[in-house]
Amino acid sequence: MCEATLIMATIGALGSGASAIGANKQAQAQMDAAAASNAQQQAALQLQQVQVNEAASEEARQRAAQTNRELGKFMVASGASGLSGISLERQQAATNIGEQLDL
């Protein structure tokens, strides 16, 4: 009778050990999947940041070009009419301030 009890206890212990091993493997698989998902999300965020930076840079370039066109038109017009002085400086300052505010 003792041998039967010992055999049953051994079988129970082996079954518990197998269950623990299976649970550990499942937990490791979940951790691996979570790490892979996190890495994928980080890569997506980095790509999004690069795209945002590129868009901001392009917008700044376009705004600077617009400022240069406005200043060029005003300078040509003032040069043709003989204007100079404070009004030209004010227009240049206003154009530059407008660009800075936009950016």
C-alpha cells in the first residue's frame, strides 16, 4: 500500500512539474510577443517622427521662400519708385516677423 501511495505521489509530482514547465514556456512566449510588439511600435513611432520632421522642414523652407519673394517684390517696387528709409525697413521687419510667427 505504501508503494502505491509513493507511486501516486511521484506521478502527481511529475504532472505538477510538467504543468509548471508548460506554464513557464507559455509565459516566455507571451513576453517574447510583447517585446516584439513593443519593438514594432517603437519603429512606427520613429518613422512617424521622421515624417513630421520632414514636413516641418519643408513647410519652413516654403515659408522662407515666400518671405524672400515678398521682400524682393517690395524692394524692386521701392527701388523703382525711389522710396527708401523707414517705410522700407518697416515692411522688411513686418515680413520677417510674419515669417517667424508662422514658423
